[in-house]
Amino acid sequence: MALTSHSWLFLSAAFLSVGAEISITPEPAQPAEGDNVTLTVHGLLGELLAYSWYAGPTLSLNYLVASYIVSTGDETPGPAHTGREAVRPDGSLDIHGVLPGHSGTYILQTLNRQLQTEVGYGHLQVYEILAQPVVMANDTALVERRDTLRLTCSSPSHAEVRWFFNGEALPIAIRLGQSADGRVLTRHGVRREEAGAYQCEVWNPVSVSRSKPINLTVYYGPERVAILQDSTTRTGCTIKLDFNTSLTLWCVSQSCPEPEYMWAFNGRALKNGRDHLNISSMTAAQEGTYTCIAKNPKTLLSGSASVVVKLSAAAVAMTIVPVPTKPTEGQDVTLTVQGYPQDLLVYAWYRGPASEPNRLLSQLPSGNWIAGPAHTGREVGFANCSLLVQKLNLTDAGRYMLKTVTLQGKTETLEVELQVAPLE
């Protein structure tokens, strides 16, 4: 009677198995999906009648891949045959174009002429070619110390996962909590140093695939709000300026995003939404406290800094400035005095040299002023020493002198040249 694959399977149950020395190794040892693999058999002894291959943990008919009769070369596929397997005459099993589903335990059972069976075990692990994973975030713009960062590496594969931050391997553990499978990173109260590009990578012994980067922004601040002058920090200081000079104050802070700015002068808001403030011509009217307020529209936090701006001691020295500087015939002009003595006793204006006959007017301690010989009726004196000349004519042009006397008896004389432009 001819021995068929099914008949010897039943016969094998009637005989005891001999101690097996059979071993099975896959070639290549770490195949990728699509490779051709051979489960090579080692340790076969004696003259064999048949082989049976099983793809499963036991010698069950459900796991039978194929049985092979050595004398005839006949091969009979079993229930577990996928159409890719073929038994070699030497007992090895070829699998063409393996798939991840071919992974698992393989058993070879042999039958010799004494109707004895031997069994060998092997394991095949087929590694898939990994698709590119995707990093998903609960949000890509978070507020520092307030929001929670959660990153998930999404991949259809069960391969190992590793993370990258700004292109470098990310050392996990200190602040970023990692899930057991490595696919989720969590950070409660995210910090600004955790802003950047995140990627995850899935890998196995034959394939590596890295995700596209996902960029995380962390909003913070404003912090360390300060006012600068010419790159020098002036916050909390007093800045002294000469009369009629210019000044630019810069407001800086550590903030993401750039904050919105507002300036205030002596507590009153200014119409200035820029990061700097210009004082184009310093006078006593610009003396006071300047405050910069920085507000972050994302964190809703704000901060401020202030400086005090004053005229310098040199600026307190008297200066006469015609307003307007170049009046025309028929206009009024004020010879404005800046930095007049605070302990003023009396002053006098002169047209030409400071001599008695040319006196225009004098201001007395009582606050009244007295017209002098050169007074035309168009001149008015003020308590701050300034002189108003009304309805100018061309003969008003020339040199004017101011003489002041303080309570301590200090006398100071200044002059100014008044120009009057004729009407065209």
C-alpha cells in the first residue's frame, strides 16, 4: 500500500517519538515582509519517508501547512497553506514573499522507515516595512505653566517608538511623562524650553520611519519689563536732559508673542502703541514720570516699568527762545525764558545794551511791572520773565537783553537777537 501524507499522519500517532535533535533556523534570520525565506532544517538523521510542516504551536491538523513524501516528491497542502509555501527534498520549507502574518512557531515532523517520528521546532519573525507615523498634539500653542502638553505617536504598527526634539534624540523622563508603550508624552504645566519641533520614529530590525515635525509654541511673559535709553537700562532711574534736546525711550521685555505696548506720562495714557517713545524737544513741560506697560495678548499677563525725566542742571541755566522763532511783520512774538531763577527778586528787559535809558519794562517783587523809556505800549512782561511783543514791525528787530536779580543778590544777563521778516 502506498503511504500517503494523511495515512502516515495517523500512523505516527501509533508510535513513540524518538528524542529529537532537529533544529530549524530562518534564512535570512530577520526577514522583512516581501522577502523569500527558507526555514532550514538541521540534524535530520536516517532514511526518512516523509515530512510534515505545521505553522502553529501544536501538531494539529488545523495548523498543517503541507506534507511531503520523500520517495515520490509529492507535496500535499494542508489547511494552513497560504499558497506561498513549498517543501524542499531536504525537508526545509520555502516561503515566497513572506508577510507579517507568517510570523510564529513552525514545527517539522519527520517519519523514518521504522515508522518513528521526530519533531523539530523553530520560530519565524517577519518584520513589516513601517509606514510613516504621525505626531498628534492636543494643541500646538500653549501657555506656560498653565496648559498641559500631550503628544501622541500614531502608527498602525506595534513597532518600538523613540522621540526626537529639534532633530536630536529626546531624553525622556525628567519632565516629560512617557506612557508604557512609549507612544504618548505628557507634560503638565508646559515650559518655554519645551517649545520646538517634535518627531517620533518607529523602528524594527529591518525598517525605520520618522514622522514629519510638529512645531510647538509656548506663550509666556511679559517678564523683566524695562525701559532703555541707547541700549542702557534706565528702569527706576532719573534721566536728566539738556533743554531742547531729544530723547528716545525703548520698552523691552521677555515675551512670546511680542507684547502690546502702552505709554503713560504722569499717570495719563499717551496715544502711543509702539515699543518706543520719542521726546523731540525737552522742556520743563516734559518733566515727569514715563511708564511703559507691556501686555501679552495670549497669556493676558502684563508688566510695567517707569523712569523719571528731568531737565539737567545745565538746562536750568536761563535760555531765551523766540516763539515763533522767525516771526513776520504784524505777528506777535514771545521771548520765552527757560530756566529762570526760582528765587527771582526782579528782572528788567532792555532793547539794545542793558543800560537804563533803553529799558523796556521791569518786573517788581509785587508781581507788577513798570514800563521803561523804551516801552512802546505793545510789550507785556510775565512772571516767568518772558516778554510778549505784539504786532511786530520791522523796527522791533534787533538785540534784546534780560537782566535778573535773585533774592541772594545774584545777577545774570542774557541776550537774544530778534529777527522780523517783512510781509511779502
